[in-house]
Amino acid sequence: MRASRWPLLSVVFGGLTAAALLASVILSWTGVYGAASTVARGDAQHAMAHLQEQLDQLGHPVTASELDAIRRDLASDGVVFISVSERDELVTSGTERGFGDAEPHPGDVDREGETWRAVGMRGPPPGGPGGPHDKGPPPPFGDGPPFGGLSPFGDGPPFGPPGMHGPHGPPWVIVELVPHTAIALEQRADFTLGMGVLAALLVLATTIALRRAATERENTLRTTERTRHLTSLGEMSAVLAHEIRNPLASLKGHAQLLEESLEGKPREHAKAERVVREAVRIERLTTDLLAFVRSGTLAPMKSDPRAMARAAVESAGAGRTQLIDRGAPDEAPIDAERVRGALENLIRNAVEADPQGEVEVVLGRDEDDLEIRVRDHGPGIRPGDEEKIFEPFHTTRVHGTGLGLAVARRIAEAHDGSLTAANAEDGGAVFTMRLSLKKDG
């Protein structure tokens, strides 16, 4: 019991380890993404400050060529697009990235994919009111379109982003950049997350593999121990059977003679009869013990399974057993005498389980196996005893030896097959024997 818990505990421990590793990696990934976002925001604000500083140094409204030069100077910061709105014109440089129709607001720092956008406002440029480039106040509405002929009321599209312009609005600046440092951090975080997930899966897979190996090893040890136990039991049984058979034969013979000589004395005759009956029971036990010892050795040859099954039915269940053929092979490489003995035992058990009902013996083929099913209509097998009934000396009958099913299973396993027991859905027990058809005779 203690050993069987270790595989389960190892799976639980491995699962917790994998979960802890995955949680740690996810937290690290989230932290790095947050740091990358902070770095990108700082890069955008730095680029905006640098741009406004250069614009202020010009001393006049910026031209397209000057803005291109500024953008090239800021290219090392990842700047890919600049848009400047002066009083009456929109100057741009570079290619605007995927922000679409999203409306910017002063002070915004937004992200779209790998591109970040910073929106700022400038103080009055030299071309503002009173400056050397002052063009005077704009004409009143109706006297002509302000801003170079672009009317804000439908005569032409206003320049600049919505909400950021107007006939008397202050100038504004937009910077779009691709922050390479922040992107590199995110890529490293994604790589680390992927490796962490892979490591967690490997830990879990290794744990499951180790658990399976431990379970198989435990099963192998259990099988080896069972085989060793059965071998020791068989050796002891053989010695006991040989030591008992000779004196038992003498005891039985003399008891039978005594029984015959007491025909006219009922009380004495009954006692002699009981001695004979018990001697026969002990003789059957020794026979079963010897059969159990030698059940691992076979003399297989090509035999007719139908003829073998008919002989078993006639010997153990004549008049109470129905033999049904459902596609059994014409020949099978089996030790017919040993299989017949195992089948007779199954039939006797079935007859005793339901003295009034009919036993069914069904012959068939299941892929590479000869399949023999023995079905009774008795009370069935007690739940949990489906394997116990095959243990040596386990019996539920008063006069049973507890070796018949153990011998039958060993004969089936010696044919590279199996013998299993189960309860039928509509009552009764079903014993299924499978014998390999691959063994050469």
C-alpha cells in the first residue's frame, strides 16, 4: 500500500512543480511586458520633447524639408512619422502607421501593434500673433475660407486630426515611433514564456512517464512475487501430494473393504462410508495439488476444439449444459487434455452455482484467440471477488479445494491466453477463457 502511493504522490508533486514554474514564468512575462510598455512610453515622450525642442529652435513655421531632416535625426529613436499643425497648414514627414481614424488628444501616448504615438501641443511659434510671420487674424466667417482656402464647414476637409484644429486652435504635434528596445524586451519575454511553458510541459510529461514506469515496475514486482509464491507453493504441494497418496490409497482400500463387510450393521456401515468419502475427498485434493504443480507445462498439438468441448460437456454437465458454436476454428494448437480438464472444472462450478438452471458453453474466435465462455444463471460473483476466486485455496464451497480455478487460469496462461470472471447483466456469472491460436503444435 505504501509503495503504491508513491506513483500518485510523484504525479501530484510533478503537477504542482509544473504549475509553480508556469505561474512564475507568466508573472515574469507580465512584468517584462509592463517594463517594455514603460520604456516605450518614455521613448515616445523623449522623442516628443526632442522634436519640440528642434521646432522651437527654428524660429519660424517648419517646412516639409526641415521636418524630414528632423525625422532623420530622430530615426535612431525609432521615429517613423511626424505631423505638425501650424496655424494654417499641416506638415508631415514619413509614413503614418495603423492608427486609422482614432482621434488623438493632447498628452496621449497610444499604441497600435508595434507603433507608439505621442500627441503634444506647442507654444505659440514665431509665426503667431505679433510674430514676424503673423498673417493677421483670420477673416470672419463668410468673408472667405480661412487656412489657405480650407473651410471647416464642408467646403474642404480640415487639416489635422479631428478635435485638434480649428481656425484659432493652437498648434499641435504628433510623433509615431517604433521603440526597438521595448520590442526587443517583449520578444525576449515571449521567448522566455514559450520556453517556460515547454519546460512545464516537459516536467509534467516526465512525471507522468516516471509514474507509468514506477507503476509498471510495481506490477512486475508483484507478478514476480506471485510467481515465486506459486512456485514455492507448487513445490510444497508436490511433496505433500506424493507423501499422502500412497498411505491414502491404502487407507481408502481398507475402508472400502470395511464398508462392504458391514452391510448388515447400519451404524458401523455409515461410519465406514464416511471414512471412504473423506478419503475420496483427500484423494481429489492431492490430485488437484499435482495438477496445480504441473499446470505450467504443456504438450500442445493441433486439436479440434469442438470435440474437446463436447467431451468436457459430457463428462461434467451432461443434460444440463448447452454447447453453442459461434465460429470456432476447426483446429487449434492446444493441449486438448489439459484444456478439457480446465473446462470441466468451469462447467462443474457453473452447474453447482445453479442446480436448476442450464449452463451455456459458447465456442468462438476473437481475432487470434480461441474463446470459450461458460455462463450460468446462479447468484453470480460477489463484487470484489472477481480476482480472489482465482487464488489458490480460495473457495466458497464447503467441500471445495480452492485449486480448480487456479489450475484453470494457469492452463490458460500457459497457452498465452487468459481466464477472467464477471457477472452477466441479467444475472449469473460468465467465465471467459482465451487461448492463443499463434502457438505452433
